[in-house]
Amino acid sequence: MNAQPHGQRHSYSTDMLFPKKSKRLYSELMLDSSAARELMVETQLRARGISDPRVLAAMSRVPRDQFVSESFRAEAYEDHPLPIGEAQTISQPYIVAVMLESLCLMPQDKVLEIGTGSGYATALLAELSAQVFSIERHPALAEVARQKLAELGYTNVKVFTGDGSLGLPSAAPFNAILVSAAAPGIPVPLLAQLADGGRMIIPVGREDAQQLQFVRMVNGQPVVSPGELVRFVPLVPSSSE
């Protein structure tokens, strides 16, 4: 349940930073994925205003190329989403960074992720927090992500198959919730599972008009702030299937 190509305020790409050279440069650097990650961090994230050192460090460490199929690995660090099967995509790195930075994650945090997808954002959350509970609607994607995360050594993650709009009451409350699928409104069950002082980032709106919404729970009440314009796949409740 990850982001599709979308409009956003910061819309320039690495081709604008390195005209006519970026695709060749990325292809060459894919021989060394760590160098490709560093280029991604510098040109796509830091250059666009991402400044949280923990987020930048995590995105320098997590190998995005391991979360896409072999046929797309040469594009793993380019500035766009990539297909992962089941009509889902792995989100554009910049949007992942925006969402992570907004959550101000602490090492002791317990996090809920809605929309595991490939497991890439799940791995980043695992780098930044103590516990990650992730829900994926598609069983096949959940299993692949579960295996990949275990293969990469992440032991603080649990991946579930189910209806993400309902959250995970048995593990609540959460310090942070990251939702990687667009809802028409903020789901009430997710609000109910935020701890006081907890934060949530979620894309809200119709398929053709979505915006990230940042939610902070203050004295039991949600305080909502608008963010980037985005385009994500829909958050589909079980009753809609």
C-alpha cells in the first residue's frame, strides 16, 4: 500500500540537479548500492530540506534495492515509486523521508504501520524505533516482506495480514502511526490507538486529490496539520472487498 506517482510542492528530480547525467550515474553507482544510497540521500532528501539526522542515517543504511524485484533494482535509488506486485508500489524515497521526519521518532517508541508493502518503510521504522507492528492487506506481500525483514536481521518487527483501517487494538497504544494508503478521512480506530502525545501521518483525500495529514494527540484530542500533496493507493477496509 505505497505511494504512486504524485504531485507535490517539491517536485524537482535528480535529473534537474544533474542534467542528462543522473540516470547514467545511478546505473553506474548501482554496482555499489551504498554509494547509490548516499547519492539518493544528498540529492533527493537533504537537498529538499530533510534534515533529521536519524532519518537521513537510516535511509543511508537500509538497502532499498533489496525491497524491489530484480528487474527494477537498477532503478532502486531513483526519484520515483516502483511496482512491487498486487497493484502496489514502493514509495518515492522523498515522500518516505517526509513522513518519517514528521513523526519525530524516538528510539524507545512503539510504532504501528498501515500498509507494509515491500517492507522498505517498515525497515526504516525498525531502525528508528523500539517496536514496529505492521499490517498488510495482501497476504503475498506480507509474507515476502516478513521474509525480507528477517533476512536483513530486523528482530523488532511483527508483520500482520489484515484490515489496516482497524489498526491493532491488542498492541495499542502507539507512540506513532504511519499510514501508507489514502483514506477519505482519518480512521477513528487509528485515532483511538494513539497514545497521548502520539503522532500519526496519513494521506487523506480522493484518488486524484490527496494531502498528508499530521495528527498529534493532545489531552485526548487530535490536532491536525496539513502537509505535502501526494498520491497513494487507497486504504481499503475489509467491508469494501
